[in-house]
Amino acid sequence: MKKLNPRLSTGTFFLPPPDWMPLCLAQQQILDWSVQLDIQRVHLNLALITPEFVNRLKQNNFAVHGSNLATVPDIQKAFDLRMDAFSTGHPATSYLWTASSRDGDETPR
């Protein structure tokens, strides 16, 4: 795709690591694959997200998205960890988070 249109912004969804894999190894593999694939957006399951990892990704110019966030606390945690965006299969939950943010609970960043 990038050969057809180099301005396209691309990304990849990453699943949580298998139980045997340390989180730091999974995070390093995500960073390595993201560079190798020449993507700009990294979509992460909440299990992969730590403040340090988000900082590393942003230092490498990746936009960081929380993926498949299903609850208001999950969405809020993602934004507390400086996510750029999120996806959810629960639009009503997204609306509840947005409404609670407007009511002063938290301000989206």
C-alpha cells in the first residue's frame, strides 16, 4: 500500500503475549515489528500497555491506540496512560465515558 501511496498512515493490532512470554519481551517485539513494518499506529490490548512502553513508542513517533476497550475504567486507564485513541466493540460504553468526561470526572486528552 505504501508503494501506491506513501502518505498512507498504517497500523497493526497486537494481541496480548502468550503466558510464557515476559511482558518486556512482548513489548520489544512489538516495537521491532512496528519499525520493520513501517507503520505509524500501534493498536494495543490493555494488557500490553504500561507508561514506560507508551513513552518508548511515542519516542519512536508511533501513535498509540488502545484496542477493544470494553469498559469505562479501561477507556479511562488508556487515556491516563496517554493513548492517542481507542477502539471498542461497545459504542454505548464509549458514549458513557465521553459523557462522564464532560461532567468533570476526567478530561479526554
